[in-house]
Amino acid sequence: MLAEMGKWGAVSSWDFRSALIDTPAPVIDLDIAERNIVRAQAICDNAGVANRPHIKTHKSVFLGRLQLKHGAAGITCQKLGEAEIMAAAGFNDILVSYNILGRAKHRRLATLNEKTVLTVSCDNAVVARDLSTAVSGGAKPLKVLVECDTGRHRCGVTSPTAAAELAGVVNALPGLAFSGLLMYPPNGETAQTRSFIDEVRTLCAEAGLSLETVSAGGTPNLAWAGQFGESEFRAGTNIFNDRQMVSLGACAPEDCALFVYATIVSHPEPGRVMIDAGSKTLTSELVGFGDYGELVDYPGASLYRFAEEHGFVDVSGCKTLPEVGEIVRVLPNHICPLVNLYDEIAYLRDGELAGRFAIDARGKVN
Ligand SMILES: Cc1ncc(COP(=O)(O)O)c(C=O)c1O
């Protein structure tokens, strides 16, 4: 039987019945995505910080333009390849929040720096020297932010002294312009990040360097935008949200804009049904969950195993059972790697299929 309308809204089945969309397929509710864009912009505006959304989540020119239209100051990319796609589409203020390293990237980096206002982050002197080699001799300097680890323990220098030292190294290298700091703070940890940044600011001032830009980010941190001592904020996942963001309390269920629609293709034994979405459709991301996604129309169902094109669903805990042929929605655990699986994605307006847009930077991982 068709699932009841619950906190997730109704299954938008018209487009499937009329065969406009086939399953399995990710489908974006563009009304929800746009509401998320507008909300992030309002949060940044109210906090007095520039909004620089991270496009690694949507990888789409169409959505990047929508973010600019609603007031974003520029965009963030994770990889040079993403930035090349966005620059070719006319984006003219791009931050690449990644250590760019290796001779194969030199010419690309130099070309991109001529084409757009480009800023990159860097957390060590090897990368800084490599950036300098790539761009020195160019028409304009490359803007560089020193990446600071204020507690997430991924990349980033781990002390204010090391940050100020690296700022000095960057500043002295030909072709580079030290422009400030970048951090990806641990969720909700404002005080630690703020005092780190304040200390770097003091040390840099003593060396005659100023922090033009201080860039912070992360969807779970949007609630604290403006409190990290930042001048700009980078959120990515918030445009679509996902099961992880709901469980972290970073969004409400109704803020989720992307579901994978799948068909129940088999009911081989009591308590188990099979959907036509496996690891090639949904990715195998668990991000701490015990199963591969939430079947929002069937509370109690568990998508507990994958083959490449099959999803195994335990429905023994469900009050009602889906029927073979029925379409169900899966809320992905982690939306960003999933989007990267698709060349284009269909979207709804007012609950009905309104078009498709390209995932232009799909697969651009270097
Ligand atoms: C450097 C950087 N900035 C910002 C973000 C955006 O974080 P979120 O996707 O939680 O919004 C990420 C996510 O990976 C990131 O790596």
C-alpha cells in the first residue's frame, strides 16, 4: 500500500506514473533547495559575514548561479578541477580550500589564476613553495589563506605560532599574496577557534601582516556563523541536507531536498523486500549509521545490505508493507558523494517534474 504522508511529505508519484522519471533516480525538490539557499544567505547576512557556499556538494553551475543570485559573494571548491569548471562558466571569485600540490597542476593553477579571482588554502611550506613556482611570472599574485586546525584534526597548522610562521613564508614567496586564514572548525566549537584566530591575528600584526579574509565553514556550524571570528562562511551540505544533518540537528526533516526514488522490485520472503537501488546508486557511505539510508515512507524499515544494483530492506519492523512495483524514497546518509555519481539530476517545482540540471563538475577529483 502507498505509505501515509508523514513528516517527510508525500511521495511525488505523478512523475513516475507518467514515466517522466525512471527509477532508481535522485530527485531534488528545488523549492526546498532554494529555501535552504535563502536561509543560509540570511544567516550570513544577519551575522555580518560574507556567504561563500561550498559547491563540492552540488557541483552544479545551475545551483551555483542560484546561490550567487541570492547574495553569495563567491564560491568555494574543494578541487582545482571543480574550480576550472566553475570558472569556465563565468564564476569570478573562487576559493579552493585544499593543499594544491604537484607539477601536473602547475599550468592549470596559473591559467585559473589569470581567469578568475582565485584564492587557495595551504597548510605547509612545501605546498606554499609549489604554489609560488606555479604562479610566479604571472600577471597577478595568487591569494593564499593559511589553513588552521582549530580542533577538527584534518589538515591545518595546529598552533597560532605555526600559522603566523607559515603566513610569513607565504608572504615572502614570489607570486603569492598572503590573504588570511581558513579553518574548518569542529562543530559548534566557537571559543577555541576564536582564541586561535585572535592569537594568529596578533602575531601576524606584529610581523606587519593583516588578515584580509578569515574563512570558516560547515553546515552544522551555520547556527554559529559570525562567532568564529570569521569574515566569510562556507556551507555546502545545507543546500540539500541529508540523514546525517538531520541526526546532528543541523536541519529539520522537511529541509531535506534530495531523495533517491527507488522501486520495490521483489518481496522474496516475509520481512524482506528488495529495491532497485544498490551501492552504484546510493554509495556505501555509512557515516556512523547502521544501515545505508532511511526509507522515509516506511518507518522501521532498514536498508541493511547492498549489492551493486540491489538494496536489501528488512521490513519486519514496519506497520505497513510496501508492495512490489511501489516507489519509495530513500534519504541518503551522506549526500555529497552521491551527487558525484550522476551526470544530471531531475528536479521538482511545486511537487512536479520541472527539469533537469547537469552535475557539471561530476568526477572532478583532481
Ligand atoms: C574546507 C571545507 N569547507 C566547508 C565545508 C562544508 O561543510 P558542510 O558540507 O558540512 O557544509 C567542507 C566540507 O567538507 C570543507 O571540507
